[in-house]
Amino acid sequence: MLNERVKNFLQYLAWLFFFLFLLYAGTVAVVARAAKPYSQQKEKVAKLVKQTSMKQIDKYYHLSRGVKSYSASGKTSKGKAAYFIYLPGKHKAYYYSASDGVSESTVKSSFQKSYPKKAIKEVNLGWYQKQAVWEVTAVNADGSYCYAIYKFKDGQLLSLVDKL
């Protein structure tokens, strides 16, 4: 009787571990599959950047505001800042030197100056309304989100959506 109970318990544990392993493996597979398009586009951007004067990529960005865009910021062989934006749906790419627009740090400073009570969560470079833009994602004190879009060219605020 006791041996049978132990045997049943061990069988139960074996099945439990088996199902937990299947659940874990399934979750890993779903996450890997979900991340694949982003990593493929990141590789595509890196490949395209090699065709420009940008020799070093410092940061990658992704923005999806009507048009998906994958971007990178980096430096040229002369050490000057540069930006690259790729629109996979349109098969178009845009290259900007630092003098063509404002930097991420400039946009962050401008946002913090205008909205000191909002905490910046992230900044992304991308494409919106047929132009290069910076999008600032911030969190309000009440936990709601705020999105501000600035023109890359001059740093002018293009759109602000608050309390989401």
C-alpha cells in the first residue's frame, strides 16, 4: 500500500515536471518567435549602415507610428555623429549627419525643461508624417503614459499625447 502511494506520487511528480517543461519550452519558443522580426530588422539596418559613412553603431531604435521604422545612431570614421532610418515597408532608407537635425540628448533636455514632472522612460528615432522624428515616452506621477514627438530637423514639438 505504501509502495503504491509512493509510486503514484513519483509518477505524479514526473508528469508535473514534464508539463512544466513543456510550458517553459513553449513560452521560450513564443518569445523567440516574437522577437525574431525585430532582430532581423536590426541585422538589416546594420547591413545597410555599412554602405554609408557611418562606421560605428551606438544605439538601435524602433518606432511604429503608422509607418514602421528601424533606426540607428552612431559615428562616422571621422568621429562625427550620424543617424540612419530604414522603412522596411517602403524599402527606403535615410541617412542624416548630426548637423541635419537635433540629437537625442537635445530632445531629452527640451522635454525635461517643458515637462519637469514627467519621467522619461525611453527615446526613439523614427519616421512620422513623412519626416524623421524623435519620440519621447514618459511616465506621469500617476503612472499614466505620455508620448511626445519632436521633429528631427529642428527639435520642434510635433505632437503630444498625455494621460494614456
